[in-house]
Amino acid sequence: MNILITGIHGFVGSNLVAALKAQHTIYGLDIVSPLKDGVFKTYGWKELKDIPGIDCVIHLAGKAHDTKNQTNAQVYFEINTGLTQRIYDYFQTSQATKFIFFSSVKAVADQVEGILTEEHIPATQGPYGESKLAAENYILSHLPSVLSSTNSSGNVATQGVDFRVPSPDSGLRSSDKRVFILRPCMIHGPGNKGNLNLLYKVVNKGIPWPLGAFENKRSFTSVDNLSFVIGQLIEKDIEPGIYHLADDEALSTNELVELISQSQGKKTAVWKLPQGYIKGLARIGDLLRLPLNSERLTKLTESYMVSNEKIKKALEIAKMPVTAKAGMKKTLDSFKK
């Protein structure tokens, strides 16, 4: 197939090219267009209408979540919502039959009690998640079968624009076109430069992990499992819909620190200081604006578990090809290089 990948020079795009280039012809759409192994040609956004004969569109391009909260809210909507509208409108008028949009679990919830499933009603807070949800709603509300449907569950006002929200999977198959909205949790793999890399550097310096008394569980998405899912969606007749992406097993932060230590050949240094003592230090950090404050403590110790049962059922598999620990080990080993 001829596949168009937006944001092709990013972390996920580069891994998808490596996974798909042997079976498909890959075209790119990005703000930069250097030569890339496995990519026939990369176009700029002003050249969108010049791209020939695409069978499948994978939309990755977006503004990543700025954990330092230094990004203007409007930037998220201009990129995450605006670019999605442009590329989806292109898809609607093109010969392409499949559209795969990378949203985020943050479009549903910033915090999770229990396990996050596709049935959860979105209650996101903050411009990153809201811009991703607005992009989802634009797609859902601009399908012919949805526009004529009576299944709308109401209006969501985002940045002054009303988006009708249909039932999650209604209308995602329109004539010969199929739409997939994917919500991955934290993606990791070789080339990843996010928070995992920062934690890796902390452990590498021999700094003990002081939050061992806090037990949590977090879901991650190995880029190898992600690439497997994309390959299945491209090549097989999978039911269109909204799907969460995650590895089968969740990992605690303590397990993650242990895996990092093992990858470095070091002894794990985890301190289980009393929770009350740590929380007291965090409150002092609130007053003195120290690196450890109550908000950061919550982020470091909270659980965020995501179910992948729906996508596995759709793919008719019992488990993902890569375990959470094996995928994490591959990522951590890549940091040493």
C-alpha cells in the first residue's frame, strides 16, 4: 500500500517507517523534509494536495504535552486540532480508504481511578488533552453517517467551537473509508527522549530513589507493540473504532527504577522513607518552590492503568507480542548508546 505518515521525522514516525518500509511504500508529511531511509518522499504541509495515490493516512503530527506548562494553550489547538482537521479533510476527498489518528489517553483523563477503558466519558483538563479531544470530535462529527445519525450525546464547547459527540464507534465506517482513533498511553522505545530518559539519568548518577514507600502502577506502550497494531490495522479488515493502546502489564515506578539499575549493571537503590515525611517535604517545597512539591509528588507516585482488551479483541489476539518488561528493557538499553 501507499502510506502517508504525518510527523514522520519524529520518534514514533521513525519507528513506524522501520517497521513498515519492507512491505509498503512510505510517503512523509512534515515541517522538515530531509532524506530518510525507507521514505519515498517527504512533502511539506503546503504540498498536501500534490501527494499522489495514497491508500492509508497515519496522522502522528502534533504538539507534545509540555510538562513544564510553558506552552500557550492556543498552540495546542492550532497544531493538535487544526492539523488534524486539515489532514482529515484531505483524507475525505482522497482515494485513501483508511485513516489512523493518534490521539492520547490524556484526551479522556489526566488522572485515573481503577483502569481506563474506552467506555470512560472524557473529563480531561488542560489544553493538551482538550486539543486532542477536540480533534477526535471533529473527526467523529464530520462523517456523513454521523451527521445524519440521531445518536449524538450532546455538545462539547472547546475554544469557542461546538463539536457534536456521537456514540464512540458510530459512523467510523463510511462507505469504503474506515477511521481508527488510537489513544496510546506513554510510548517508549529507541530514540525516545521523554521522562524515561530523565529518570534514567537520575539513576545513572547513583542518586537513590526516595519514594519507594509509594506503590503505584502505570501503563506504558512499547513502540514495538504500537508498530504491530498499526501493521494489523493496515493489512487486515479490522473493525473501525476508538482504541486504547498499552502493553499487557502495568509497571510500578519502583519496578522501573529496578529495571534501569539492571540495565546499567548497578545495584538498585530504593529508599522507603515514610510517606508522611515525604509529603511534609513536598508541602515545604510548595512554599519554597523547591523541585519536590505536592503536585510533582502526585505525578511521580500516582497510578495510571489503561486497558488494551478492546484492541486485542479486535485483532483476535490473546496478548501483545512484546511484554512490558521486555519492551522497557529494549528502551533502556538504547539509552546507553
